[in-house]
Amino acid sequence: MRQGNVTERKAGPPEVGVSVIIFALAPSPQAPQNAKDQRDELWIPLVRRVREPYKGMWALPGGDVQAGRSLESSAYDALESTTNLRPGYLEQLYTFGDPGRSGSGLPMVSIVYWALIGSTEADDLQGGENVQWFAESALPSLAFDHSVIVHYALDRLRSKLSYPDVASKLVGPRFTLRRLHDVYEAIAGRRFDLGNFRRKMLASGQLEETGRSWRKVGIARLPSIALCLAWSSEAARCGSHGARRLVFRHQVTMAVKTMGFRVETMMRFRR
């Protein structure tokens, strides 16, 4: 930090720092945990400020540019020192330098980096002391102009939605079309018809099959007790031979209704 009184520092060159915005995918906090059609949402790690200005408010991870360190290295340093996150890559987003952005009247420039990370890198969105993950739909008031930065980053992300490398950062190297559909919805912040999405992506030429399949077996709700009793009464009236046939038929019906199988082809983006 530069020395001198406030007037001298206001008249001097701006302080230069770095800020980092990280996007990860996780279930939306607005949906019940046991929801059948649970949706994912973008989440962002924020740091609670422990000094003025804006003491006690949430802000993006950041810090000063250190002598002898590149901008990217300074961004990694700031991120690790506050959140323990170290993404596989950081991309420079934009430089913010509005004269009134510091809140104290002192000139300040922030060079902002951003990254998309998978759920494994996010460590299940675990926070720490003065660090917490927030869903995009539930962001608190932010210090400085960090709300502007978040909205700028979201706009940039959504403008790149059709780029394969953007979605692959969140969806992973192999995925089903249903999972890719969910990722696109989370990034765009709106719904897409699944059937139309499948047809569009398959026709785009961006995807190829991996030769692997994803299988899911689900247990649906069992038939009611009243229905089972009705089956037993029906079987009793049919006699021994008819009862066996009827019970067998109902057993097959129960198996079909209570077991749900879904097999989907695993896909990947063409290299």
C-alpha cells in the first residue's frame, strides 16, 4: 500500500489488485433435496471482508499484485490464500477501474480472472472461516463493484454457451445428453425442451459417442396395500390354476411398475 495522506493518495496513480470469480455447478438451494426433478445452478465462492472499507460484507476473492509475480500468479495466490481453491486454469476476464469503485475515494484498478470448475475441484462446495459458497439466485449484497463484476462474468459465460470447451469444464470429459442439457440450463438460467435440445446437439456435429453407456435403476413407489388385497381376493376366486396365472401376471406387472431402468449413451465433445 502506498504511503502518504489521503489527499496525496487520491491524486496519485491507482492501486492495482486482482480479483477472481469461480463458477461451479451444484443443486439449486430452491429445490427440495429429495426432489425428483432437481436442478443444478451456478455457485460462486465469496470471502467476508475483515477490514474497512466494507468490513463484514461479502466480496470476490482477491488481493494485491505482488512484486516479482505475474498477474496470473497473483490471482492464484489470492485465490489459494482465501479459499484453498486452485483451478486447472484461470482466464483473464476484464479490467475494472471506475474512479468511485473503491468506496474510500482512492483510485483502484482490479484485473479480474475467472474459471469454471467441476464438483470434484470444488470439494462439495465446502467453505471455511470467512469463506462461503453462494448460489447465483441467492447472492448477498457485495462490496465494491463486485456485483457488476459477477453480472459481467455471467453475461460473458452465457455468450460462450455454444463453445464446447465452456460446457466441458463443468460437465466433464464424458456425459449423457441429459446431463449436458442440465448444464446448459444452469448456465443459461432458463429451461430448454429436452427433446429439441437432443436433436440440436446431435445435429451440431460437436458430439461423438464414447462406446460406453450409463445405466440407472430406480425403485418406484410400491402398489398400495388395498390393491394387493384386491389381487389376493381375485386370485382366491379363480381357483388354484387361475390363481397361479393371475398372481404371476401381477408379479410381472409389479416388477415393471416398481423398477425403472434408464440406459443412455455416454457422449463427449469432438477433439
